Amino acid sequence: MKEKIKTVCCILLLLVALPYIITVMWQGKGENPTLLSEQNEEVVQEERQLLGIVAHEMPLSYEKEALKAQAVIARTNLKLSQETGSEMPESLSAQELEKLQREKESQEQYQKLTAAIAETRGQVLKSEGNLIAAGFYAVSAEVLDLTSPDYLKVIFLEKEEFAGQLGAEVPELAGADAASILQALDGARRDELGYVIEAAWGETVVAGERFRSAWQLNSACFYCKEVEGRIRIVTKGLGHGIGMSQFGANELAKEGKSCQEILKHYFKNIEITD
């Protein structure tokens, strides 16, 4: 009789525990338990999304504190897109994430990624109580990024090519010659790191990013000069130069800076809130 009672109790216990066992097996298969430990399903779903977003945005070989800073940026932009109905940040596909998880050489990096997201759980960037549009780019014109192979690039263009490419990008300047373009760029408005904000020809004002597009430059931090009958363009950095430099963030992380210190280096007058 005792054996029958014991058997019935075991069966009842198994039935009670079965849903939990199935859930753990389904959700936890191949995942970092830290990431899925939250009971709030909304948080779990958000962190699953962030896995793909951060993996798409930053090399997983970067330091953990740099990845944590990117995770805060990604979470901020994800929440902002949900609030405003704007386009969601780009992400790796489920298949690409699964590949990262499965391949031996990337498993350690995947674990570092999940930890970076879990350790910044809920953290976002705000200014005056509002989510900001948190920008990021590959390499800055800051001296901090000097060791990046993408820090400096020099190209030469023939004068006609130099003027023609700009005219194709900015039809109002079609027909402008190289000399007038160089003169306008001499008076260009730049930010503190040297990125061209805009340059003007009379009533025509051209944003720095349009020059970058016209000449296919790495960034809008560029300087032009005539050298031996051609135009030399020296460009610093890679990307639009707004927000956090990922290479710089990694360098700061190597120096022992925390995620919060990295973010405050690049974003002024912001709050990092949960």
C-alpha cells in the first residue's frame, strides 16, 4: 500500500512540475540562463531582440564593457522606436544567432554578449527625462582611435572628377569648379573634432554628409587641398561621428573604464536610467 501511495505521489509531483520542465527545456535550450532568469516576459523578449541587435552592431571580439555600452545604446534605440513607431534597429537573424551559439569558436563571445545585455538590464539613455536617439559609429577622428586601421585615409581625385562628383550629388553646384569648391570648404563650419557640418556657396548650404556621399569618403571629417594639379582628400575616422565611437569605446574599456564611464565620455548631459 505504501508503495502505491509513493508511486501516486511521484506521478502527481511530475505532473505539477512538467510545465516548468518543458518551459526550461524550450526557452533555455542553448541560451545563457542569466539572460532568461527574469520572470517578466516583456523583459525576456526585449533581451532576445537585443541579442540580435548588438551582435549586428558591434564586433563581439570587443571588450565586455564596450559591449555593455553598445547594449545600453541598442536598448535605448529599441525603446525609442517602439515609442515613436519608427524603424526598428537592424538585427542578426535567428539563424545567424543560432550559428554563433553553436560554433565552438564563437561560443565564448556569445556568452560575453548575453552577459553584457543581462548586466545592463533595463538601462537606457535619457535627456531631461526623454529617451535620446543614441548614435554610434565605427571609428572617431579622436586621437583615442589613432591605432585603428580606419583612422586615416588619403585619396587623390582629378579636378574635373572632384567637381563633377559633387555636382552629381548636389545639382545646385553642377558646373562649379574645383577652385570654388576648395574656397567654400576653407570656410566650412566644423565641430570640435573637425567634422564638416556644412559649407556654403552664396545661398546654397551643403551638409557635410553630402560631401562624404559625393566623394565616397569614410567620414565627414575631411580636408581638401590641391597638390600637383590634383585634389588630395585626407579623411579621419569611419562613420558619421555622432554619438559613440565603437573603436574608441573598446580602447576605453581596455584602459579599465566602465560602461557608464564610456557612455558619459561620448554622451554629454545624459542620464543612464533603469
